[in-house]
Amino acid sequence: MPSLHSPATTTTSLAAALRDHFNGVVLPIWRGPGFDTTLRLPYEAVDANAHGPLPVERFRAMACARQLFVFAQAGDLGHARVLFESLTRTFQDPRHGGWFYSVDARGAPLDTTKDLYTHAFVIFACAHYGLRSGDPEALDHVHRTSALIQAHFVADHDLFNAALNEDFTSVTGTPIQNPLMHLIEAWLVAREATRDNAFDAALRRLANAIARTFVHEPTGCIAELPIGAADNRLEPGHQFEWYWLIRQAPELFAESGLDAALTRAFAFAQQRGVDPVTGGVYASLDETGEIKDPAQRIWAQTEYLRALASHPSPTVRAALLQQMALFQQRFLRPRGWFECKAASGDVMRPEMPSTTPYHLATAYEALPREGDSEPLRLI
């Protein structure tokens, strides 16, 4: 695999190597030892060395949905179809509607919470799968799950609650940033897959609500909790994720002011949230920009790569090659990846979760390919 120290390494050659690792190492894990052939669901995690599944306590709908996206995007529509059938068979609530959070090792409902994060990923995955397969059932789930969110999860000020009980009669989690961000992500794909203008209006309303409630004015960052909440935090990885997201449909988000805010947030997160030596992205900062959680999780690194690759400034994009090489050296290994490291480089989580390939796939899709404009090069 090319590295920063290889002669004439370019962004395109290193991006190709990252994709080769994904296709040749990561995907086979989740077609093989990471897949429960009885329930036809991805295990929650596998051992990083032997790739055997960890002891099974649960299967989550969100993990299945993320894997559905990964294999649909990879063009493996056969395995994607299996995952789609498992998702709809195993996690739908036949009594109250919506989707259970998790099932137990035998496939029986375990956590019956109605979780916005889960519902957003069902929309996201079904939209991707429907877009690539043409399956009308998948797009039907996109519409029905979106309608259910708008009917049951609605909160004050055009926001949506994070969680409700099984029959939607009690709020168990008030609005927080992360599920709302993934709902934006899901509705952007739903808009593309269905060509339904209703998603445009929903995206505008939600973006405006997020701008009013979560933007930390001194930095432009989108905070994890509503502004003014106690013990709030700013996650650099989420700033990079938001930065990429709002550029997918700038005409929808112009009114919200998120573009200007996140331009500032990107610069702040890059300056205060990235280890200048290792390139590792810290888990969180406090509202003054001091490190709150120094752990470096692989998903945050992938979001930094994606944001760098999409940045309009050539000066900023010039950091991409170095960051790709640091990511490769620090977080990938011949048989998989490191999920989380301390700033010292010590491994904090030895397992490989089934949810991580989603982050790898979205980042690698944004990286340069052969035939793009002149690649960055190290001689």
C-alpha cells in the first residue's frame, strides 16, 4: 500500500490504496465472519485479529441499516438485498409502527425504544438501496418512516425529539444534535432517490431550527446539546461532518446561515481539535476550545478527510495528502482498522464494530480518483 514515504505518492494513488484495503479487507469481514447466517444480520463487532464475532448480546437496527448502505454503495446488491430483508423483517414494530432499537441474540425485540438516530439511518439506507436497486419497497419505507418521524417525534421550534417509548406516547430523549444531523443526511439522500419536493421544505425547516438552537456563536460550531445546556461540548468530527453535509445542497441551506457558521467551525476544529503531530482528531472540546476528551476515534478522522477533500480552498486541500497518509499509518492495519486510540497511540478499543465501514465508505467516496483535476503529489 502506498504511504507518505513512497516515491511520487499522490492523493489519487493513496486514495486508490485506501479503497483497495476497504474492498479487499473490510468488506469480506462483513460478508463472512462478521455476518450471522442464522438471523442474517451483521454482528455488532468482531475481534480485530481473528475476526470472530464478540459474544452476542444484541443486534441493532442502526448497525444493519449502516451495513445495508455500505453494500448498496459497493454495488453488492445481492448482499444488500439480504440486509434489507433482515432489516424489515427483524426490526419493524408490527403493533405501533416504526423501528425497534435492538433485538436479542435470538432476534426477539430487546430495546423497543423508538430512537430518532435509528429511524434516520433506516431512511438513509433504504434511500441508498432504493436508488441503486430500483426497489419500490425500499422507497416506500423512506416515505413511511419520514412521515412517522414528522408525526411522532416533533418537538418545539421545528426540532425533533431524540427518543420516545415504544408506543410514541412518552418522550424519553429531547432534541440533541447527532440524530438531527443524521436526519439531514438521510433526507438529502431521500430527496435524490424519490425526487419528492417535500423533502426540500423539511430540510429547510430543520436546518433553520438547528441554526437557531445549536450554533455556538463564538466559534460557529454546532454543539452537541442546545446552546445554554450544562456541560455542553463541541466535537471536531461533527464540525467536519456538518461542513461536508451542507455543501451537498447549498441552495436549501442558504437561508439558515449554516454555511457561514460552519466555515468558521471548520477552521476552529482544524486549529483546536486536530493533533498537529499525529493528525488525530480529538473526540471533543469544551466551549472555550480546550480539549475535553482527547480520545481519537476513527470516524472523526474519516470526517476530516471528507471535509478536506471537499473544501473549496486549494490551500486547505493541500493538507489532504498528509492527512490521508497519517490516517493510513495510524488507523489502518493489514487485517482491518483501529477503532479508537489515545493521543499516545495506545489502542483504546481492540474490537472492530460493524458500524464503522459506513464512515470509511463515505470518506473514501469523497477522495480524489484518477482523472480528477491535478492531484497533490509528494516527490
